[in-house]
Amino acid sequence: MSASAPLVLGIESSCDETGVGVVRGREVLANVIASSVDEQARYGGVVPEIAARAHLEAMRPTLERALEVAGVGIADLDAIAVTAGPGLAGALMVGVGAAKALAVTAGKPLYGVNHLVGHVTADQLHARGAEAVPVELPTVALLVSGGHTSLLLVRDLVDDVELLGETLDDAAGEAFDKTARLLGLPYPGGPSIDRAAADGDPAAIRFPRGLTAPKDRARHRFDFSFSGLKTAVARHVERAEADGAALAIGDVAASFREAVVDVLVTKALDACAETGVPRLLLGGGVVANRRLRDVATERAAAAGVRLRIPPFDLCTDNGAMIAGLGARLVEAGAAPSGSGFGVDSTLPVGQVLIP
Ligand code: KG4
Ligand code: ZN
């Protein structure tokens, strides 16, 4: 990437990771993350007030560290980008407040951007000194984390992102977290269920695949629902207790994981077929799931779909992807956000930039 590519700092605080990244164009110069997941673990899920307070404490050291790692000063920046939504309102406010203060004092343009489009941008970033990765658009993108389960059709990062479907209830990661709690396993649920599933039989119990019945295909072809699955696991546990039978946790965990993975991959590949786009990008913390990656890899190859999975530290919430989106917007000549913009916890994915 040339030295004339925009140097952008990005701030992410939509959930429980405080992320600050610095990019020059598509090259990641720094990607520093502080997580409050250990504090959240005591409560078995993300508590918004705790997340907001943790962001306040982590923001300044994370920012200083990111500038130090990147080897740049605030005065060198061409622009600042910040997640304006979607996410937890109180958590978002900390990031937006910090970004505004920086932008005003340093006299830099500020871009309030969409978190989900940031996840898609992660696919175009490359490590310092590494070769640039080719931009592969249009693409279908499946974003799965503790906060979102969204299926997108991305033709252009800056101005053409379409929501194909999303979860109607729990996010995929949330389903892992809640099911882990039902099974008495620790938070975060994804890794605990993975560990428990290691010696389980994924075909032991046929748990429901939400919104895949023929009657759902018309209205909810690309939407997801995990609440029925969670209830089915709860009923299974209750029945085992009532019968005095030992609960085969490994089988329950493996069968649950199989149901989630099956629905995610089936719908994502259906979206590729229906839109005629032979590319699928995965993003979000649930991508840490080995079974998801394996099933997606296998079935994408069989369907002639090229699968892209960014490095894991760019899949989870991070500041580099937000900085990367800011750089795309600067390059496209987009006008910065107005100084009075606020956070939008339900910002629609079609809105890449807050005016
Ligand atoms: O993207 P992420 O770090 O940010 C938030 O949404 O905050 O995603 C965290 C989510 C949690 O719900 C966690 O249970 C899930 O990702 N997760 C996993 C795995 N590792 C983390 N889900 C399934 N399998 C995993 N191995
Ligand atoms: Zn996210």
C-alpha cells in the first residue's frame, strides 16, 4: 500500500471489546484489544453497564498502545473512524465520545460507521509488510457473534450492502452462551460447548433447525431463529432429570452444535446460490468454532463457492476493521459525519456511514 493511502485510526466499543486499530489504506499498523469478557463471565453474559464502565477504563490505555504500536502520532492521522452502531447504546457512547474528543482537539475528520460493515471490511485487510489480499466483491457475508447473526449481500463496502436475513431472536453466539448455561458449562459458551462436544456424537439427538421448514421458506428464507433449539435442549435436560437418567452432556453439546452449524451453513450457501454470487465470507466470534469452519469449508467446496475467513483477531470485534472502513470512505471521497451525530444501537446495515 502506498504512503499516500489514508492513515486512519478506528475505535470499536459496541459490545465487550474495546478495540483501537490503525491502518494505512488496507495495511494494519496496529490492532489493540482490551476485553471485559472475564468480568462478564461472573454473570454468564454481557451486562451492558459493566461493558460501558470497562470501555471507559480501557479506552485511554488502548488508544495510547495502538498509536505506540503503529508508530504514529495523532497529528499524523488523516481521519478517525468509530463504530456508531449497531450495538449496546452505553458501550457505543464511550467510543463515540472518545472519538469526538480526539477529532475535535486534533482537528481531524470523523466517520461514524456501521459495525457490521466493519466486519466485512476485515476481509480486505492485511498485516504490516504482508502482501495485499485481493478484494473479492460482490460477496455473501455471514456474520455470527454474541451480538449478531446476519446474512448480507455486499456489492460495494461504501454504498451497497444489503441485508438478506438476520436472527429473529438469539444471536448464534448467544445461543451457545445460553445453552452452555443450561448444561452447567461456563461462559463464554462457545468454547465450553466445543470442549464438551469433543467426545460427543453429533447425530445422537436430532435437535430442530429453526426456520428451515417449507412453510418458513417464503418469509424467512434467510432469517435465523435459535430460541426453539434452546428450548429443545432445555426439554431434553428436564426429561433426563425427570427420568433419573444420566445426562450425556457430550452428545447434547455435539448435537446442539451440529444443529447451529447446519442451519448457518445451509442458509449461507442457499444465499450464494440464489444471488448467483459464488463467494462466502465468514466473520464474528463464532467463527472460532472448528466445526463451523470445517462444515463450511466442505460444503462450500462442494457447491463451487469460494470461502473466505479472515485471521481470527480480525474476525472478532476489533478497531482495525473500523479503521479499514474509515480508510475506504476517505478513499471514496465520502463526507465525514456531522459533529452532532449520536449512537444508533439498531443502525441498519444498509447505512454504512452516519451523516
Ligand atoms: O465476536 P465476538 O468476540 O463478540 C461479541 O459478540 O461480543 O463473539 C463472542 C461470541 C460469544 O457468544 C462466544 O460464545 C462465541 O462468540 N464463541 C464461540 C466460540 N468461541 C467464541 N461460539 C462457538 N464456538 C466457539 N468456539
Ligand atoms: Zn461484531
